[in-house]
Amino acid sequence: MNLLYIFNKEIINKNLIMNYLQILSNDNFLKQKIKCYNITNVLYILLNLGINWFALTFYMRKNCMYLICMFVFQLTNAQNAKLIINNNAFISIRNGANLIIDNGSADAIQVMGTGGNIVSEGEANKLSWSIGTNTGVYAVPFSNQAGEKIPIIFEILSSGTGSGKIDFSTYGGSDWDNNNFRPSDVSHMLDIETGSVNNSAFVIDRFWIIEADNYTNLPTSNMSFTYLESEISGAGNTINEGNLKAQRFNSVGGSWGDMLPEGIVDINSNTVNDIMVSPANFFRSWTLVDYSHPLPVQLLKFKINCQSDGRLISWETASESNNNFFTIEKSFNGQHYSFFKKVNGAGNSSTINFYSITDQEQNSGLVYYRLSQTDFDGTTKIIANKTSNCQNEDAVDFNAWAYQSEEGLVVTITLPRGEPVNMVLYDGIGKLIYQSDHLLTDGNNKIIIPVNQLSTSIYLLKIKTEAGFGISLKNFIKKDF
């Protein structure tokens, strides 16, 4: 016997509901009268069809139109089964249930007649499809509770590896502010211009969750989302429908904008198509955004490192849109900045770009640097600020001390980062006695200088890092220690 079981806590009456289901088997159509019992909040539907049934077709009427799932809806022998929903029937997933499709074939879910509806409308109300290493076009016939169809088309172009599954869910919000219903892994809905303003007015009032699990290597995919007009034109939104593209949230980096908006909108079919997703960009939470106001393209890094020939100024961008050039400005008081250097941008790019310049002016004390970006239309905005105090910062972090032992002169050097170090030992009249180079790691480093054959006297040890910072140590060395 095959058991299709649905745990239901929402229906509290115990009325007997009668309906007919038509079951499609390998050989013929069988008609069975099925009793939908609602006893102690557990609804059992028993399908006594034997072990070779191939597909399940719902012809639902009246009270059995909605199947309300709370925990697990799983088809027995599902690796060979297909779920076929006919004539606009509904499967409604609620309260964190999983609708498990254990058949990895792309046609394991089918709709017939006037179509079918799977209602998620919650982040945790998931359809889990055990796709594995298969490829093909996977269609999930999502609808909202009103029966408006919003399917996801998920085409796997290059298969993943491992016994993977993809979890699908989607849900809309009650107002324009996506911060009020953003997915659990999304930390913000900020704009690109300032990185501090809520950008929800330019974002559709819906999220899609597409989460890969149990893959060793993720698949390469092409996706299509269907949206509702009401979720664009709701009060508070200012979306140009013709500008819609898809963006996903990088939950590792906390960023929307390390991947540029993707896809091609078709306003006649209310779809955004050709959303190309590489394995590196396969994150779970997606939405549609007016790409004239994309969610933020964040600067990955802006660093200043002290070196022997000056200050190395470097930065990285995850993506660039309409970027003409960068400008570096410099100040000694943090208020009045002067132009230092212009660096050409990458224009439009969705890959990581690296930039660096060197300020060779040997300024002591605190120096302020400001990084700004200018579009091709002349719009300029400041995107980062940084201070540098090479004299003080590295002198504090770079420490060394020495003492004589039976092994020789034991030198301990503490560095904030690994780098080459040069060591020179002079006698009392400035004569070079010993010199050596060492590649040291961050933290404590121990070096022994052979000095036991030296005459008893005071010696000067000079230690210099590759960045150009040094320490001088005077040591009394005794012959025959």
C-alpha cells in the first residue's frame, strides 16, 4: 500500500469530506472513491494502488481542492513517480512543510488541462526537488493564494556533483518596504548611491528562495521568474517595469551588488528571463529590482599599507556599472582635501577588479585619503575614506628584543604581518660584523646570531623590515659566555 500523508493542524472540524480522485497508472485509468478524513487534526489519504503506479493525477472538486501540508508530503516509490496536477487544482504548503519530489527527472512535476497551482507564500514552505546530477528545464508551478500563477523556470545547463537537491519557495509582502519581510539570510535593502537609504521602493514586493543542498559542486543554471503587476504598482513603489532585472543576496559577503542585475524583462508576459547563474553566484535569496536603482555595488576593499618607498593605496571592486574613473584625494587634517591621482575604471563589469597606486611622498604622522567614483555622465560620489600613520602604526606593532645565551645572541621579533627582515650587527666603532636576511611570519619570530667568538664589548644590532621600519638595539656581548 502506498501512503500519501498530510499532517494538518489548521482544520479542526471532524466532518467527513467525500470526493473522487482519478489515478493514472502504467496500464490504465482507475477510479477510486477516496475518503478525506479529518480526525484529531491528521488527514490521511490512502492510495491502494500496488507498487507499480507511475503517476498521480488530481481531479479535485469542492472541499478537496486544497491540500494543506504542515510537515511532509511525500510520494511512496517517488523516485519513479510523477506529480501531475490537473484542471487548476491546488496544493498548498503551509507552516514550514516540505513537498518532496524524489524523482530527479525534469518532468517529475506536470500540469494538465487548465493547469495547476502549488502555493508556497512563505520562506520555509518549500518544494524540495532531488535533482542530483541531472540537467534539464525544471518548472515549478507556483501560484499565490488567489490563484495568480507565478511559476519558476529553473534550467540546469551544467550539472552539479553530489546527491544534491534544490529547495524552491516564494512569497510576497504586505507593503512596499521589503525590510519588513526580507528572507532570514538578507541583512539589508540599501541603495547604491549612499549605501544607507532603504531601496525597497525600487524593489518588487516579492522574494524567491532557490537553495542548493548536498552538492559537492553547484550546477550552472538559467532562471526565469514571473511577477505580479500588483507587486510592482503597490503604494510606495516607484518601479519602472521595463527596467526590471534579478539580483541575489550574497549572504557570505553581506552584499547585493557583487553581482550585477541579470535577466531580460518581458512586460507582456510579466517575466524576467535569461537570468544566468554561475556556481560562484548561486545564493538562495532573489528579488527583482529596477536596475536604474540597483541594490548596492559595494567596494570590497580599500587599504593603505606602509612600504619603504611610500604608502601603497589599493582597492577592489566586486562589480562596476557606468564607472568612468576613480579619484584619490589626500588631506593632512581630514577637512581640506587636494587631488592626488586619477585611475580609470572598468566601465561595466561583473568581475572583481584590482587597483593600486603608491604615494611616494614621505609624510610623517597621520594622512587622510578619500576614494571617489565618477560615472560617464559626470556624477561623482565618495565611496571610501581611510587614514594612514606609517610612522606610528608600524613602529608600535613592530617590536624586537635580544639577549645573549650559550647559543648566541637570541633575537625575538614580533610582527603584525609576515614580511622579509634584514639584520645587521655593528661593533662599537661602526664596523659591520654580521648581516643576514630572514622571511618572518606574523607574530613572534626567534633568530640566533652567532656571537660567542666576538670580543667582549657593546654592539649595535639594527633590524629593518621590508616596509622600511627599523629598530636599533644596543647589546653588551661577553666573550666566552
